[in-house]
Amino acid sequence: MIDVEKRKRVMKRSMQLGHCICNPKKSCPCDVFKEKDICPCAGEREHQAVEKVDLTTLVEKTGCASKINQNDLKLALDGLPEISDPRLIVGSNTCDDAGVFCISNDMALVQTVDVFTPVVDDPYTFGQIAAANSLSDVYAMGGKPITALSIISFPIETVSPRVMTQMLRGGMDKMKEAGAVIAGGHSINDKEPKLGYSITGLINPDRIITNSNAQSGDLLILTKPLGTGIISFANQLGKASEQSKSAAAKSMTELNKKAAETMLEIGVNSATDVTGFGLFGHLGEMVSQSGVSAEIYISRVPIFEGVSDYVLQGMISGGIERNMEHSSQYVRAADDVPNELLSVLYDPQTSGGLLISVCADKADILLRELNKKGIDSAAIIGKITDSDSGVIYVYNDGDTIESDKIHKINKEKNMEDISCCCSNSNNESCCESPLAADTNSDAGDSFSTFMGIVMTDGAISVRNKELITIALSLLSKCEPCLKIHINKAKQLGVTDDEINEAIWLAISFGGAPLKMFYELYKSKQ
């Protein structure tokens, strides 16, 4: 129902001024009034406000690609007075993920804020992603989020408030999953929808993980695939597959909570989360702040399925170009590294994974624990060196590993990739042999424990043990074993040439089918 008196009162003032009182850039009556007989200044809305809308169609730049690029940001911040307070343990001068403020000898606050435009079309999913992305900064520092404030801008005059409700509900559900409480928020009427959160967390000052402590000899682990920005750009162009969009959305809604808890348990030297500045941007800050260099093996970097095809079709967003302007100063790529693949490592990520720098002797343990907790895409993608300060060397090491080719943990059978011959909690063989059904459970547990000890670093490294196991798997004619250990070897950086030599060595010797053959034989009787 239109309040005619209110409309007359508001429009009279606007006409006297020669401008709409709600938008001085417009005259009165405005185009909306002429076309739809609606006066937005009087609070009037369309009876059928848009309740179903693809959010990415309302914005120019999606997700973290909407952020100010590093070059312009550093120029804007340059010359500001330095904040010197002994209670501020981590400030903006190190370009870290969050600020840390000490409040006692054993407690400090971790604080961050993050706001961006939709990276997916569904409002509820966008809300989840916005929350997960904001929480990620606290997780990257090793903190525990406790409270949050929401910050939202929304085109309330043209899109139904119900859409905004779904955005906020998605964020609330994700914050609840993280164990954080939303204490309030702030809203702005804007043409483009945006959502983010200011997060406060707690941390022990002695357990802070910064981006400035990477050590020479460390291995680099990335916990999520790259390519969310490229997929979102392809979606805006109407060319992203449903499979790509679904995989990216699933990854972006996943919290980095388990990854953070795991790296705290194992102990790591440095970490950061990969978001708007891309892998090269965030790794560039890590190596420059730590005074080290890094080597990245592009074949080991996990990317989402379809991303390579989108890049080859020229779907390289302006966000990638802006990241290149700043981060290319760090990068030294070998001649045989395709420029198209380099683009993926500049791609602005939204709610990306953690990039962890960990001692080499802990890397395999950390990777295994991440896999156990369902972080299947985690991979060792390179290492830290001290050859130069602040330089990232990129080498081509074979075909790019897309997410569908990455070794997956068999969640349904609780399979551990330390051995293909272990038994899970249901006493089912990881190699799907029913022999375990009539095998004494104590013996099965003992054998599982034995294999766990065998497949750890000793006089022979785990890397070399995987090569040996590949040969033994072939000798045993165990196809599941072969597949598991080839995938595991590649995660550890074993090359295709090394794998081929192990295979031909097994072929040259022949051999008997041993235990696995016997298990498979019994299953057919």
C-alpha cells in the first residue's frame, strides 16, 4: 500500500531542491518513478522484489578479486605513521594475516577483518564462504576465533531482503561450526552486495605462527587447490561447468580449522592463508619477510578440474593481471614453465587453503595427518632455500596435478595411505580383500601397527620406501597397492622417471605373488 501523503511530502521537497533527497545525482521525478510508479525516497519498493538472483551478476569483480591490489595498497599505506606499542606483537608492518595484541603473559587477541563481493550465485553459500574466508586469517596465525561482527552492503531497493537474510544465515551457520559467536554487525545500502566479518580470536603469545619464520630446508604444503578466481570469472562469462563450480564452492565453504589444529599439533615454522593476492603474492610476502627463497614445482600444485582449460581459452581475469603487477617481482620461472600455468598461481583465491612451511622431517607426518582429517587435496608443492632473499623459483615437473588426479583418502573405509595392507576400524582391508573378514582382529591390528612403523622414515627415507613398495606391489600383482603407492610417491615429489625405473626393476625380476596374491586368491574361492 502506497502512503500517498508521504510520497507527496517527499517529492515536494525533492522538486524544490531539483534533486532526489535520497540521491542528489538524480532529478525528481526519477527514472524509477517514471517507469514503475515507485518513489524509493519515500521508502516504496516493488511488490515483487527480486528474491531469486544470481549474485555474481550484480558485481563487476567477484570475491577477493574485488580487493585493492598490492601495489596500490602499499602506496596508500606508505608514509602512514608506524604504530609502536609493546602490546602489539604482530602489526601491519609484516603484512601478516592478522594483528596480535597481547593482554597477558599467556593470552593475546588475534584480530582481522575481511569483506568482499559474491564469488558464487547462491546467497546462503556466499554467506558461508564469507565467514570461512574471514575466519581463515585467525586460523593461519594459529588462533582460536571466539567472536565476530558482520559487515554487509546490499542493494535493498532492488533486491528482496530475503536474499540478504540467506547471506547472513549462511554466515551464522559457518560461524557456529567454527565455535565463534556473532555479537552484532553493520549494514550499508549499496549497489553491489558485499559481506564479511571482523573476527576476534585468542592465542598464546608463545604459539603464534607468523609468515616471517620460514626456514631453509622447510617443505611447503598447500591444503586446498587453486583456481577459485578463474572458475568464478568463467561463471560470470557463462562458461564454467557445474562440476567446477560445485568443487570450488565446496572448497571455499570448508573451514581451515582442522588444518590449523593439525599444524599446531605437529609444529610448523611459518604459515599464511592463500587469498586475494594469489599463491605468489602470499608466498612472496613469506619469503621476503623470512629472508629466504622458495622453489615451487608447478606439477605438484593442486588446481581444480577444468581450470587449465579455462586459462587456455583466455579466461584470465583482471585480478590475475593486478596480482602479476606486484608479485612478478618475486617470481623466476624456468623456460619450460607454461605462462598459462603461472597464471593460476597468480589467481586471487577466496577462502583458499593454508600455505605451511614445515621442517622436512615433519612434512610427511603433517601431510598424513591432514589426509586423515579429510584434507585430501593437501600436497607438498615445494621447499624453502636460502639461495636468495625474497625470490620464488618455479620449475616444471610434469603435468599439472588437478584435483581429480590427487591421491584421495578412502573415507568410506577409513583407509590410511601409510600402507595398502592395513585394516580399518571395520576390519575391512584397504585393498578391498575380504580376507580380513575371517582374519583374527588382533593379528590384523598388529599387522597394521607393524606396517605403520615400516612405512616411516628410518635408515631408508619414506620417499625411497615408496619406490620400493611400488616395485613390490607390481611383483605382488596388486593393482590397488600399485595405485595407492604411485599416488603417494608423487605427493612426496617422486618423478615419473623414478617410478618407471622402479617398475622396470620389478619386471626384470619377476617374482611370486606373495601375501596379497594369496588374499585375492582366497577371495575367489
